[in-house]
Amino acid sequence: MMLTSTQIGELAAQFFIAGVGTLCFAVLFACPRKSLFFCGLVGAVGWFVYELAVMLGADSAAASLLAVIPLTLLTRVFAIVLKMPVTVFLLSGIFPLVPGAGIYYTAYYFIQGNNALALSNGISTFKVAVALAIGITLVLSVPIPKRHRNKV
């Protein structure tokens, strides 16, 4: 499937917006100044892969799994290069992928008494959260090459 120029423009805009949003979240989390750009880049890459997967037909859980793998790989690379903990980049970078709206609407429908919609949203949100956890675990369970261990 080919992407149209409109879709490519949307992806570029979403990449930029996700990067700025992640950067702002990194500032809010008081990440070190020299890591801010890289935190924004991690979030932008993760959101880009997510949106691309959705455009190509993946559901939200599969797209989240596909997006969190390169996101986590990038956090490991930046952690080694910048000599910072992985969590500096991971916590802020995963921000665009966290299913906050799903959690909100699950609670909203539950409070409204619409249990069928609450259950549907809850299951979908849970699948996304599990996909994120599995993707992060898969990448972080791969050992760091021996030559880079003393740099972290």
C-alpha cells in the first residue's frame, strides 16, 4: 500500500507534534537539559511508527507493540551514548503511546452505568498496556554488548 502525499504530510506533522509534546513532558519530569532533544526524538519516533502501523491497517494493540520496540531500542542507544539511565528517555518517550483516553473513557462509561462500553474500552486499553509492557520487556531483556557495559 502506497501512502499519499496527504498521509505523508500528516505523518510529518504528527512526528513534529509528538516530539514537542514529549519534549514538554520531559521538561515537566525535570530530565537533564542535554537529554531533552533526545527525549523528544524518542517520543516522535514511537508515535510515527504507531501512526504508520495504524495507517497500514494494524489495530491499536499491534501498533503499540510495533511502536514501542524501536522506541525502546532508541532509548537504549541514547542511554549508552549520553551516559544516562534508560528511564530518562523511556518514561518521557512512551508518553504519546500511553492509552490515557482509553482509561478515561473506561472510567467515564463505568460511572455513567454503561457497563458494555466500559468493558469494551477497558479490554482494548488493557491490550495496549500489555503490548507496551511486552515490547519494553523484549527489548530491555536483550543484554548490552560487553564493550558498552562500562559506559552505562
